[in-house]
Amino acid sequence: MSNFNERLLTGIIFVIVLLGSIYQSETASSILFFTIILLCQREFYGFFKNSDIKPQRNVGTIGGLSFFLASVISFQTSLSFNTLFFIIPLIFVVFVLELFRNRPQPIANIGFTILGIIYVAVPFSLLHQISYFNNGDFGTEYNYEILIGYFFVLWANDTGAYLVGREFGKTKLFERISPKKTWEGSLGGLFFGLLLGYVNSLIFTGLDTITWMALALVIVLFGSLGDLVESLFKRSLGIKDSGKILPGHGGVLDRFDGIFISAPMVYTYLKIISIWL
């Protein structure tokens, strides 16, 4: 199978599984997000396998998954979001456990263990919580529309940036971090992202057009920055792809890099709406 066909088949399966799970039910989407967090944290901690830095991989992964599960339970059972604070002791256990590991970089080990939770699990937990936004506020009723619309905009941005950048890209956006990205491509991604924001407002009428357009702007801007942040991580460590689990696409982190910065910003935007309206 050619590389193009391999990428195409993987991409189709990826989209079907992702959107199908989100559309199916809150249980299916929770299982999906749990699996994605597990795979992403596995890849993140794998960044350091050839260095002196040795994060507490198992503890970090348990901490991230526990944070997500506590988040899901708090919404599905009407418990207070404060239940997430029970994860705090687990975070500080990382400091204590490092005493017994006898590794050469204890501060870096602790820092990157916690970073794996903050960088991966927290954004996906907040992204999942977006699916409980209805009628201008966060509640307990699952709503797949905003979540699916979020991915539509994110993918439109990526596709637009690639197509426009390939045809018209000349002015480097951030050459030190990602030499192939251009301002022209970014503007193309912005155009397609806003276009999908408008299309979302026609399909998913739970939000009005202005809110969807503003939401699309947040997704595009911070999704692009999230892409650059992951490129920064990989370049600093001399890594091309985060993994090989997705044939023709690299790792799971590579496919979701736009989420890690944009999801918290989208959640914050919706939270502001829920407070002000």
C-alpha cells in the first residue's frame, strides 16, 4: 500500500471512530477520551527514553487518567467539580516517590511527570466537559454538537493551512520551530476555520452564529499555537514523530496537538459565557 493510501485509510478510520464515539453516547465518548489520554501520555513520557530525564511514567499516567475519570464522574453524577481536588495528593506523591528512585535528574523527573498530566490529561478533560454545555451553561446533559463542531473547525484549520501554504506559502511563520509553516498557510487555515464555524451555526443551532464564529476563532488561533508547542517539544528533543501507532500519520500526540492549547481556551470562553449570560 502506498504512503498516500495508507494515510487516507488511517485518516478515514480515525475520523469514523472519533466522531462515531462522540455521537453515540457520553459513555462511548468517555471511553474514547480515556483511551486517547492513555496513548498520548504513553507517547509523551516516551519522549525521554533516550535521555537522562526519567519521568515517573506509571504514576503520571495514573494521575492523568484519574483526573479525567474524576472530571467525568463530577459531570455525569451532578457532583461538584471540587471532587477533582482529590487528585491533588496524587500529584504530590510524585515528589515523595522521587526520593526512592535514585535518578540523576530528580527535579526534571518530577517536573516532566507533572507536565504529562497538565499537558495531556487536563486539556482532554476540559474538552470532554464542553459536551455538557447547553443553553448557555454547563449542566449534566450530554450534547455532542459543540464537540463535533470543535473538531470540524480544528480539521478545517489544519486542512486550509496545508493547502494554502503548499500553493502560496512564502513568508515563514515560525521558522525556528516549524520551517514549513507560513503566514499564508495560517491565513488560509483561519479562513477555512471561520467558514466551518459559520457552517456549524447552520447545522448545530444550540449556539448562535456570532458565538460559533467567536468559538471558531479561538479554536483556530490556539489550535495553531498548540501545533507549534508540540513542534517545540519534539525539536528540542530531536524527535520527528511522537510515535508510530497511526500508519502514515505518526503518533497520537501528532494528531491531537492542536487540542492541548485550544481546548482549555475554548472551555474558558464557554465558561465566561455561562457566567455573563
